[in-house]
Amino acid sequence: WIMQEIERKFLIEEFPDLPLLEEAEAFQGYLSVEPVVRIRKKVSKEKTSYVLCFKGKGRLCRKEIELDLPKETFDELEELLEIPMIRKEYRVYALGDGRRLECSWVDRGEPTAFLYAEVEFPSVEEALAFQPPEWLSNEVTEDSYYSMSQYWMRKKASLLGK
């Protein structure tokens, strides 16, 4: 599917104490970071999905194209990655206003680990009008350092000594 991804991103210290809607383990790797071409495997109790994703430029708002992949194609693409995939503990919570809070604990247990939360919106206007709860005060939406593609590049440089 093709969409405009409109989201705000926040660093958090721990998973929130909110109603849990979804839980999974996700693995993602980057075939390219400019433009972003990513593969992702998401494993939940219900199913395992394999996705090829293309992302346009931007932080708050950007084009995203996702294509479902057969496992065999995913496995072939995974072999093209220069380093092991990023592992995420992925949880989705219900916010009080009906929105979904998507939280990812990236490479938990590793020195580079961090935990972030994202809230998606149907429009830029709604995204800009959103007043996050106080515990979502550390916003990094516009900070490219916290983009997953930039994290991938730092991890790759560390592992390959570049």
C-alpha cells in the first residue's frame, strides 16, 4: 500500500502503563538508506509478516510504500544485508484520546539500545495540534539522529569498523 506517513516521535524511558493493543518482535534491515529501502519481519502470536518498504524524504510527513513479501523473497533480500538486522520489541498501546502509541525498544540489551514511541496522524494539522502527555516530552521527530536508517548506519559503521 501507498500512504503519506505522518507521525511524531518521542524518546521514552520505559514501556508505558497503558492498555496494550498489540505486541510483536520485529526485525528490520536496510538495503539502502538514501532512498530508504527496508525489509521487515514482524512476529506476533497471530502471524509472521514480511514487508518491503520504501520511504521518501521528510521527518514529520513522508511517502511510504509497503509491499508484502513471501518468506522466500524476504530471505533472499536478507542475505544482501551487510550486518544483522535490528531487533525491536514492538508494542502498541491505546492513548486516552483514541490514538495508538507505537513503542519500539531497539536492540534492547546492547549499548546502543533506545526506546521510542510514535503517534501517527491522518493530517499534518492534527499532528501539529497534538498535545502530548507530559511523559512524552522528549520529542525527536525532526532529529535525524533518531531515524532508524541513521541508527542502521551507525550500527553498520560500528560492526564493520568504518
